[in-house]
Amino acid sequence: MNKLTTNRGFWLTLLLTIVTLGIYQWYLIYAYAKETNIACQADGKKTSGLIVYFLLSIVTLGIYAIVWKCMWINRCNTYLRKNGKPDGLQVSTYLLTLFLLGWLTLGIMYWVVMCKELYLQNAVNRTYNELNNL
């Protein structure tokens, strides 16, 4: 059993996203799927990885990426609730930002949601580490 990362921060993620011209965001999808599958394995579900995410997002013209994020958010929040922790990012907040607030705020809210995604995964990983004494 390995300790999961709990210290992903917004500013470093923003810097790495800019320096890698967005490739770091693909790594985050890979990491979120891997870490969520480890932490939430007791629920019997599986979060698809980067290759499925990438291919189905192309085939569905981006719709699968939205569905994937919604399912990931729900799975993480269910895990946190089950273990007595407060919810993180909500699907409603994600969708509202994606379809309305993002462009109204000239993209600023997209960064806020990215920050909340990082904190959500950090909370899941921290809970997993605590429960397993890592």
C-alpha cells in the first residue's frame, strides 16, 4: 500500500500547465483516475483512465470529458461522505461554471474549479492515507 499524494496545489499546477502547454492537465486526469480507483476500490466501481478519457472525448466531441468529470466528482464525494468528511466540489458547481460562469468571468471561474478539483482529490487521498495509517 502506497501513500497517495495530498499536496497538489493550485499555483504549481497552473505553472506546470503553462510550461507544458496543457499536457500537465492530461497527467492530472491519469493521476485522478489512478488515485480514485485505489482509494475507492471498495465501492466496486472503476474510473476510466487517460486513454479511454482521451479517445472517447474525441469520438463524442468533448461530451465524454464532461460526463467523466461528473462521475469522478460524485465518486469522490461519496467516498468522503462515507468516511465522515465534508464534500468537495459539487457537480452543480462544475456544470454551472462550465456552461455559464466560465465565459461570463472571462475564464477565471475555470481556474477556481480547477483549484477545487485539486482540493477534492487531495481530500480523498488524505482520507485514504488516514484510514490506512500511511
